Amino acid sequence: MFSGSPASLFIGVVLSAFGAGYLMYAKRAASVPALACGLALLLFPLFVDSPWTLAVAGGALVALPFVGGRLGWW
């Protein structure tokens, strides 16, 4: 499940911090997309070992609520 490489660990901690922030924001703003991305960011690093996959997919999940809000998706 987790390879234990330092890069994967660091990226996982950073993504989980963003996920916790999105969850706190979603609670205040009642935002379902932020809630979904927050949960995904908290759980996603537990199942992915590759640092590159973590960085690319995690970056997309971090940017999704911001970009979606700017483009008027929600």
C-alpha cells in the first residue's frame, strides 16, 4: 500500500493538509465540491505509491474547486 519513500510521504502530508483545509471550508460554505475534493485529498495518498502520480493527481484535485468556481461550474 505505502512504499515509504520520503517524497511520497511528504507529498501525502501536504495533500492531506489541503484536504483538511477544504473540509473546513466546505463546512463553513456548505460547498459540496470542496467537501468531495477534501475527502479525496485525505484518502487518495493512502492508496497511491508513486510520487509523480500523487503530485499530478493531487495538484488537479487541489485546483479543481478553485477552477470550477471561476468557470461557473458550481
